[in-house]
Amino acid sequence: MKNYKSRNISLRNGMFTTKISEGGTGQTTLVYLQGINNFQEWPPFLDDLASDFHIYVPAHPGISDSEGLEHIDDLWDLVLFYEELIKSLGITTTIIMGHSYGGMLAAEIAANFNTLVSQLILISPLGLWIEENPIPDFFMLTPSERSKLLWNNPESSIAKSYIDDPKDQEAKVESDLENTKTLMAIGKFCWPIPDKGLRKRIHRITMPTQLIWGDCDGMVPMEYGPLFNGLIPNSRLNIVKNCGHIPQLECREEFVRIAREFLRND
């Protein structure tokens, strides 16, 4: 039995339709923004937080059943969309947790609407650029190449289960189309590089912020962790050992421990 429910909500008189999952029995609101892979209605690590938080997981515009991407021209439009989406849920202040692409969006929301965000958790976020240590062009990678960058151990059961590779030919075509759709939607805001000027605004992120990085992250190298930490005034950085780009799945227990400790102490 699922411990969450999914629904589609409409914004701006039907201009946008957003698929969103909702679950958890806690009183404090948490919004989780996902990364560069296909939408997961309820990533399993959220079960570990469900007793403490009421959690919302929206699918980004253009991904899964979320429609209206054609009405979003640039990153600023996207940030405004998320501000409206959050407020449409009756939320006046919330914790935001974002991973990778979702981390970039979470940082932008926090920088531009900092009264909306009480605490911020950024997991291996995109958004900055180090010329000497560039982020790989993940739009051009094969699934196998991407897997090697995402995981410390690409042969682990969790890594293999994350790759959607159905045996049925019709299902495989559908999966490949969804992967392409996802990358196209993200590419609108991250291509050719995911640096859209966050460095100019990052000082405006003043709420308590937790940064979490895997030490074997091949997608957003660990060197980006200290850079974010140095630019966000009220932030802390935790490095998870023997872990890749998705610590909330690959190193779930350690990730949840760090997140809980931060959220309870601040």
C-alpha cells in the first residue's frame, strides 16, 4: 500500500498542469525537487522522513505528466512558476530539499524568495561552474556513461534498479521517449552549461542551509561543495564517503542521519 497520493493540479487557469505526490504525517512542510533523471513519484528515502514532515514532490514542467513547459522561457520564469506552485498548495513557509537540477532550482528559489524558505538542503546541486573542473555534458552521455558518473558502484543493486531498461520492446520505446523528454525539459535551463548567474544571487540565501555531497560524485565533482559552502553565508557541508551523485539513494542511511540532524538542530 502506498503511503502517498499523487494528483495533477492546475495553475494559471489551466496554463500549467503539475503532477505532484504528497505524503507524510508530520506537521512541518518539506518540498523535494528532483534531479536530472525521470520523475519518481516517491523516492524511497522519503519514507524515512515521512513521520516528521508533510512532503510534496512535484514533477518539473515538461517531465512526466507536468505540462506547460512551452510557457516558460527562461530560468526566471521557472523560479516564478515554483513560487506560485508552492503558494498554491497553501504553503507560506517551507523546507526545500533539492537534488542536482532540483538543487539548482531550490537555490534560486531560496535566493529570490527567501522568506518562503525556512531551511534549505542542497544535494550535489548544479548552478555554479569551475572552469578547471567542469561538469560533464550529461545530455550527450549514454545510459552506461551516465551511470558511471552517478554512482560510486555502478554495479550495485541500487544503481541497476535505478536504470529503467524494460525488456518489453514497447515499454522500452516508451521509456526511451520519457528519458529524451526529461533531458529536453532540463536542457532548456541547463544547456550548454548549468551556470545561469547563481553566483550573483547566492549571497541572498540567508536561511540555514545543509549541503550534502558524495566524495565520488562524477556528475558534480566534490570540489563544488566547498565553493557552495563558501558562498552561502549560513551553510554547512557534509561529505558522504564512498558515495556518488545520489547520496539519498546510494548512502540512504547516512544521508537521512545528516538531514535529520540538521533539521532538528536549526
